[in-house]
Amino acid sequence: MSERARKLASVWLLITLLVFPLPLHAGRKHADVENIGNRNINGKVAWIFPNFVSLEKEIQIGAQYSQVLEQTLRLVEDPVVLEYIDDLGQKIVRHSDSKVPFTIKVVDTDEVNAFALPGGYFYVNKGLILEAENEAELAGVMAHEIAHVTARHATERMTKQQLMQFAALPAMFVGGYWTQQAIRTGMGMGMSLAVLGITRKSEEEADQLGTQYLWNTSIDPNGFVTFFEKLQAKEKNKPGKFASFWRTHPPVEDRIAKVQQESSYLTVKDEYLVSTSTFDQVKRRLIEIDNNITAPGSQGEGAPKRPTLKRKTNRNSKDKDKPTLKKEGPTLKRADEPD
């Protein structure tokens, strides 16, 4: 093989590895859930290359983006709302694989969405809190975004784009005019496919890790599924209402199936937290803030303090007044509230 042919083969090999990485691992990825918090889930870009961005640099990048972003955002500053969202988010972070601290803020917008910047700068929209029916649904979306940061998806994409650019350099020295044009065209397509491919892969990984983090926090993983199902149903009735959410998240049918499959691998716990009185209090408070109302009892006086729990089926119970329980795949669903 000539030197020119070897260079050309090397270019196409690198492009192929970046766009269509080989599945070198067998079986289910991130299966060692008993080691959550001690796992190195970041791995390699395209199974070969390291992430070019250090954790310290990633935090710095996130801080710079957040400073610019917050010049255009209106943030919720109510201490009750902020404390609740931060507590919920930090609880999930503590039960995740995160290696960076999280700064969590609430954006004063009705758009149903949440997003996280590299390095742990995390924004939850007011509209998402109001749209969630219970704490588990809100926590499901938050766990997904926390997983993006934990898996370092943003800097993985940055690294992959740099590698694609490096791969383009030999094209300047290989072959004649038409060969070079073909390589440039292929690189343009490859760049788009690489970004699209890693985005789909990243969303799937964030769904899997987010499900695991909910489970590890003892929050009902099914809340993740029910939230997507309700948004999908509402979107059919009012097209465009949740356009912001669907722009930043892929279609839900496959995701729901894969989240349910991931949940089936997880040991069913005796109790999953579904919601708390604090969640209801925060929703009421956000509505009151929107309406400029300070209603009596808005601090939650007299509200029940006990969280809502899903309980494991007790087939030997002789107490007929206890709630009926039903097992649905990997999770347990309660037919009514316990007294």
C-alpha cells in the first residue's frame, strides 16, 4: 500500500470510529448499581480517546456560561422555593456518581423544562415545577439533567468535535482535488452525524443513570415515566405547548420503554417516596407569587408532614382495611393513600 493510500485509510478509519464507535462493552452498561458514587462512568470518547477537558476546566466553563446566561434570565428568588429545589437536587446528587458540586437555581418562566451546564450549574424552570403532579415526577427530570453533568456529556461532545476537526487535517495532503472534496464533504456529514449520534447516546445514558439515581435516592423511578406520558398526552391536545421540552429532549416512546427496562433490573425497595407536603406547599407558593397573593397558611402550617410512600405488597396481611397494592413490573403502585 502506498503512503498516500495509508494516509487516506487512516483518515477514514478515524472518521468511522468517531461517527460509528465500536460497542466494545458487552451486556448492560452501568450495571454495577451497588457501587453508585464510586463508579467511573465517563470512560472514553468513541471508546478510545480521553476527554480533553479536565474537571476543573469543565467547572470553569460552566461558571463562565452561567454568568452570561444569567444576564438574560429572570430567576425566582423566593427562599422557600429555592431551599426546596436545592434540597431535592442535592439529595439526588449525593446518591449519584457526580464528581462536581452543583449550583441549582430556579428560572422564572412558564416553559416546562430544565437544563444543566457543564460543571454542575443547573437550572429548573418554574413551569416544570408547576407541571409536575408530584415530587417523583419533578425529581425524574432533575435526575436526568444531573446525569448529563455526571456523565460529562457536554465536554464529551466538545472533545468529539475537536477530534473530527483533527481528522480533517490529513485531507489537505491526501489525493487530488476530487478526493479532497469527497473527504471534506464526508467530514461535513460526519460532523453532523457525530454530534447527532452522541446526543442520542447521551440522552439514553442520562435516562439510564437518572433512573438509577432516583432508585438509589429511594424516589419512585416510575415518576420519570408518568411525567413523560402526561406531557405527551397533553401535547396531542395542545400542540406546541411543550415545544421547548421536546426541542431539548428526544421523542418519548423508546425512552419510556428503556426506562422501564432499566427499572426492571433494579431491586424493588420496600418504600419509594412519591411526594411530600413541601412539594405541594412550593407549588402553591409559586402560584401565589405569580398572582401577588400572600395567602394564610402559605408557609404550610398545619400541612401533613409525612411523605407519600409506595409500599411493598404484603400478601400475608389480615387487615382488610389496609390499602390494596399492585405490582407493575419493577415498581409497586399503590391503589390508595395510607391513613
